[in-house]
Amino acid sequence: MKLKPSHGETTMGIDTAPRTSRGPVLRAERALAPDLARGAMLLIIALANVAGVVFAGEPGLDATPEGVDRGLNFLLFELVHARGYPVFAVMFGYGLVQLARRQDASGATPKQVRAVLLRRNLWLVVFGFAHAALLYYGDFLGAYGIVGIVMTLLLLRRGDRFHRVVLVLWALSAVEMLVIGAMVVSGILGGSGGAAPLPSGHVDSLAAPGYVASMLDRIGEWPVHTLTVLPFIMIAWLGMWAARRRVLEELPRHRTLLTWTAVLGLGGAVAGGLPAALVTAGWLHVDESAASLMLLLHGVSGMFAGPGYVAVFGLIAMRASRSGPVVGALSALGQRSLSGYLFQSVAWLVLLAPFTLALGDRFGSPTVTGLIIAVAVWLTTVLIARQLDKRRQPGPAEVVLRRLTYRPRT
């Protein structure tokens, strides 16, 4: 990121004005598209996580669906599972550049900017550990913090030519998806039949009989889960590339890019998720080898949903107004996405854990019950965020993180 000289810098390169890092982003500085995407996509996160909690597995699904559950399994694997977190990964990389840019514009030195970013990301790791230990094993905050540290130290100040590398990596991933897709189709056409389910891992903490037991399980599960999701740095890097071009701040100028990204990104995710979705719905039967390949294809294709969904919300934001009731409420939640995310984890613990209300097993279909709860919890966070926004109050988690990040400056 190349910086322009500030008003206090002479032509000789001598800084004659005091420079200091600034505080968090002001309300008037916020772009609508990132907030809208975060707020809306927290619904996808809720739907994905609640399925895992109800079935104590990863990915969460009913292995023997009947009736409406077949269609729900299909939709979950097409649009939800492994398709929500890439959006937040893109937004994380985008936000990192925005934060650094605001610090630069305030006159902060590169060292001060780096210190703010490192402090924020180190605290995210702490938040992630606490989140996992106390509430939910599938934490992403710790991974975001680790990735943010790496990106701050190795990627942030690189030039445009270096950042084009990420486009090459995404092109290679598209080729990988096509190759795996061809193998899946070959396996379906030439397979010997069978009725193997998609591989699914059991999560001990989600089935633990008591809170202390679940907490001990989560403490052991968190490091492994965090390590497995760290490769999303490539997704976050794409967000960084987009932020350097102000794609979501200058929407009309990037309309064509957004349109093609939405079509190709979501198109690839839907196509790549189709075989696994058909199997989970019980509408396609394959052997164990083909099922494993389908799950791999589902995961690889899911990353393309990240930029795809982001582009969709960018196109919506071009025509929408933050003052509208729906857009305003969703963007209010997007501004408080950390609080909304943590609120969901509290809800899963209270409503669905075996040692609390365990509502997932009390009303017929666990899938239907879980999804209704997910939507209700998400709507609750939307309404709370809207009320906080009217009072111009940030979310509680945002308050804590900002105080830790932007400590008193002298």
C-alpha cells in the first residue's frame, strides 16, 4: 500500500508534525456493502452452526432424512455449509486494509499502524480461545487473529504486483475444483452403486452430558479446529486485494466485476455442492469413495461462495439505502457482527446443549427445529442491533475489542 505524504511532511521527507494512531472507524466512514453482507450472512452462519450443534457433527446433517428433511439437507449443502465463513474471510481481509488505510490517513506511522493491527489480532486470538472454551468449539475468531497477524506482517505493505499472486491462486483453485468435479462425475457414472453417507466427524463437546465436560472437550478441540481453518488466508487475501481497489466503496465503478463475481462465484459453489447435496437428500446413492470425493468437492467449491455472496450484496447496496428499515437493520447487525456471532453461541448452549434445554430433540424433526431456532436467534440479533443503532451504541463485544485495541494514546 503506497502512502501519500501527509500535510506535515516536507519535500525533504522530514516529518514536522506529530503523528499518532487514531481510534475506531466513525459511523459516517462506513461503507454499506460490507455491513450489509456481514449482517445478512450471519443468518447463514447460524443455519450452518445450528445443524452441527443439533447433530453433534461436522458437517451437521441428518444421515437418514425423510420428507421435508430431504429438501432441507439439500438446501443446507447447496447454500449454507462451507459457504458462510468464506464471506467473513473475504470481509476480514477487506477490513484489515480499511483499518490500515484510516490509520495512514490520520498520520500514523507504519510502525503505529502495525502495532494497532497486531494488538487487535492478538486480542482476537484471546477472544477465540475464550469463545471456544466457554461456548462453542467451532470458533473462527482465533483463526482470524492468527491470519490477521500473518497478513499484517507479510502482506499488508506489499505492492500491487505481489498481490496479483492471489488471483493466480484462485485460478488454480478453480482448476482444482474442475478436476475434482470431473472425478466425481466419473465416479457417479462408473460406480458400482452403494448407499454410503457423506463422511461426518463426531464432535464430543456437542454431545457432552455436562457443561464442565463440554468445556474440557472444547479446549482440546479448539486448537485442531483452528489449524484446519487457517488455509482461509487465501480467501482473506482476496478481500485484501479487493479493498486495495475499493471495490465495495466504489460500487458503480466495479459493477461489471461484481456481476461476474456473483455469477461465477455462486455458480461454482452451487455446481460444486450439487453432488453432496443430492447424496445428503437421499436422491443419489454412491459408494464410499465417491462420497468422500463429493465432500472434498463441496469444500473446495464452497470458498467461491465467499466472493460470490459478497458481490451480490455489493450489487444490492448499489441500489439500497442504509435508511431503509430492512437494509438499515441488517447493516446495523453487520456493524455489530462480533456481538451477533457470540450471541448465537450463547443461544446454542442455552437452547440446544444436552445438559440445558436440549430443544433439538423435543419437537419431531431435529433439522426443522434447529433451523427454526437459528432463524429466530438471528432475527433477535437483528432487532437488538437495530435498537442499539438507533441509540448510536456499538455492540458489547465491539466495545471491549475497541478498548483493548485502541488503548489510550499519548
